[in-house]
Amino acid sequence: MIELFPEGFEEIEHADGVELVAYTDASGEERLWHAFGAARGAEVAEGWEDAWRSFHRPVRVGRLWIGPPWEEPDAGVLAVVVDPGRAFGTGSHPTTRLCLELLDGLPTGSVLDVGCGSGVLSIAAAKLGFGPVTAVDVEQAAVEATRANAEANGVEIDVLRLDAVTEALPPADLVIANIALEAVEALGPKVDAPRFVTSGYLQSDEPRFPGRRRVERRRAEGWAADLFERI
């Protein structure tokens, strides 16, 4: 399906399996037949072009409100407005929320956000009073999305394209890495920071870093986030 429809498709879960849906024309339906040997066509309901917005709802984490630009932030919150059209995460995933919970309870200082995606964690850190904030990602599209979202939120973030696994990382008071477990563990020896917030892995995973002790763990929906401090 990714090869046939690189612009995207929808997965709909049913009791007896998963339905894959591509919004396409007659030529796309023909490609489905050739690839899978069967396909079913249906007219798209009116208003389909705005239906995706219903999947992006605001999230509250402590003092923070994270939501799309068409939603109105709650009164008295620190609003992080993220355009879902830029992808790379909108704050709704449990690992992002867990990182935000840990971030909100820490002393302010400089921050390095590794694998920044859309910049949710970087922007939230800036809104919470951390600074300076540096965000890095190996994907140029993520770098551009973070810069755009930072500008839209009126915060100053230094955004760099960088492969954190192979390149040197700048020091900071706090490093945040909400990425895959393998990448988190590879970062451990390279992180130069008193505090290290990690996530992007399951509750059953137990990352360990020599010279650091885990001081707090948060869990939600089978996912986990950890706070490590230098011994």
C-alpha cells in the first residue's frame, strides 16, 4: 500500500482483520486489483477533505495545552499550537505526554531535544521557561516543521539537522529523546547532561545507562518514559 499510495492511506480495524482504504480514482482502484486481486470501490462521503481534523484533538498535560490551530486553548494555559498537516507528532501520543509530564516537574535550564519531529517538546520546554532550547533531527522535513511551529508559537529554538547517533551532541542541562529504544540506548554514552529524559519505547523495555540512575518512570497505555540523573 505504501508503494501504491505514498501520499497515504487509512487503516480501519475490524473484529476479523484490518481494512486498508485508499482515497483514489479509477486508475488507483485498478492498481489495487493488480496488487491484491480484489478491491471494493465506494463513493467518498461529502466533506471528506475536512474529516481528518476529527482525529486531532487537544491534549492537556499539567500547565500545557497542545492542540491544532483550529481549536481554542483553555484559559490560563501554556498553549503549544501544532499544525498536524506538518506531521511528525502532535502531542497526542502517550510517549509525548509522558515526556511533557516529566519536563513540567524539572528545574529550568538549557534543553537539547533529540529527534524533535514537529517540535512539540522543544516548544513546550520554551513555554515552560527552559532555555536556550536546541532541537535536532536527522530528517530535513522535521527540521523545517519544528522551525515553522516554533515561529508560529512565538518561541526561539535553535533547530539543526543532525544525526544524533553518529554525530557529536552539544551539552545541555537536560536532554530529551523521545525516539526508538535502540536509538535511545545508542545515545546514552554521548549525552552530556545532568538529566536525561527518554521515551519512545514500551513499558516492558528497561533502558540502562552507565553512570546514571533512573529516578522516575511514568507509564501510560503500555508505553513508558524515564528520567535519569547523572550519578
